[in-house]
Amino acid sequence: MTLRPLPAQAPAGPGMRQSRHLLVVGAEVEAEEVELLALSRFPTTRWEVPPTPGRDGVLEPGLLRTSRHTALRGPYASNGGRGGSVFVVSCPRERGEPPFPGGGDRDGLGRAFPAGLPVREEDRVVRWLVAAARRLAGTAVLDGVVVTPDPDAQIDLTVYSDVWLEPEAALAVARHVDARTVYAPGGEDWAGPPAHLVSPADLDAADAAELHAAADDVDIAALTSPEALSGYALHLPLGLDGLVVVEIAGEELLPVSLRGLPWADGGAIAYRVRWVPDDFTELEEERPPTAHRIARGRAAISVAKLTGALHDVVGGEIADQSEFLVARSDL
């Protein structure tokens, strides 16, 4: 269906300075997909005016409100001539300090806001715009600056479930995918007792007896109580391509997209599968070098396979780094 042309200016909210940003997506992206991604970050999202076909066969843009002060209007026809559509985002203009010199700029925000990065509401909106553009293989136009995030730049995934896997079971699942998987190394060599401890020679008989009795009580409690394991990790070494880490632990703060699910009420078990490259700083580059991207592409295969294998066993939901849900069949 034909779309209305993009207006020169977006209506601003009464009595406040507004920023105008754009989300540009392909013609195949439906307005409902944008709504779903907004709901994944802003739970009060709702259509105040849904897109509606006009009498002339042209789709009238809708108004999707994500908060009291922020709204998306669209879809409009893209002026780029590639048949895409545009959503205009109006939000409060809230700026803070300039980007830290020499810091990473993975999402291009430092480039888009050199005089002062967005804060509060505008920060949340802008970060969602970049995440949505990445998910939809689109582009965000932030204060007139074009930011086209690489859809392949974020490969980490998380399985949220109400099923806890013991370390032996998780290791078996991971080794079925790749036999190189091992328990994450941990612990430190004991360097002996601190020098300030009291020597047994300095204790009288009564103090020594009391100390031994207390030590016996601690030993008995440790031997008769089940071990309370709150989390653990697995490592999959990839040689020159870095390392894939699987971190398993309980988590109370869950993505907005999991709210309302009965099994996630009060928290869930998070199985985080993330890639650690040899040069960690390259993760924060908007356009990392070719060698990094090649290694990332190979590591993404392992991340997806491990995530899928874990999901097959524990069920639940899969989320990407932007906390958008991912279908098992899309891995």
C-alpha cells in the first residue's frame, strides 16, 4: 500500500523542547513489528491512532506512544527511493556531557551527539532506536546523523528458563555441541595462613578446647548441608577466534518482554552465551577491523548452536543483547 510522504517537521509536544529522530526500515517491515520491538523495551506502548487505509488507498500514518512524552508517527514513505518506510520519533531533548575522549562508540552515539550525549528519556529512546535498526536491518537518523548498525555486531544470546541444570548436565549438553567445552577455571592457590593469626602455642587449654569445638561444629555443618550453588560457567576455547563463555545463574531482573509469563514471575535461570574476542576493545568499535568480523562470524555459529542446545533442554525464551526475543528456529 502507498504511504504518505515524510513531512518536513514532526509535531512537537506542548511546552517542551523536542528532538526529532527517524527509524528507517525496509518495505517488508510491518508497523506491528516496530510496535512489538517497542513493547519489548517500553511496556506502556500503545497505538493512540493505528495506521489506517485512507479513501484514496494511501495508508494514513499512525501514532504509537511509548510514554507520556515520546511517540512514533508512521509509517511514512522513505525519501531515499528504495521503497522503505520511515517512523518519526519525537521525544524530550535531554543532553548531558560530551562523549569521553578515546572511548568506544559501538552504536555511533558519540558521532551523532558530539556536543552532549542523550540522558534520561532521550537516552532510552535513542538506544532503543539503534537496537531496533539493528534488529530490522534498518537505519536510525539521530539529529540528522545517519547510524546504520551492523546486524551481525551483536551475537550474544541468553536463554531464560525455570529449569536449573546442574553443572554436569550443562557440560554434557555443551560438549554434545563441541567437545572442547570445559568448566570455567576458578579458585586461587592457598598461600598459607595470614601472619597476624594467633599461634596455637599462645592459647591456654580452655581456649584451645573451645576453638577445636567450634571448628568441629563448622565441619559437621558443612558435611551435612547440601552445597548451595548459585552459579557457574563453562568455557569453549576457539583458538584464534577467542572464547565462548556460558554463564548460568539465577536472575531477578528480567527483560520487559518476559513480564507476565507465569514461570518467570519472581525471576528465572539465565543461561548467557557470550563471545569474548582476543581483543576485547574491538567490541566497542562501530566498525571493527575485518579480522574481528571474520572471527565474530565463526564464533556466532558456536554461540547459536550452544544456545539452541540449551534451549532444547531447558525450554523458556531466548533473548538477544538488546533483550528482544529470538525464535528458536531463527538461530
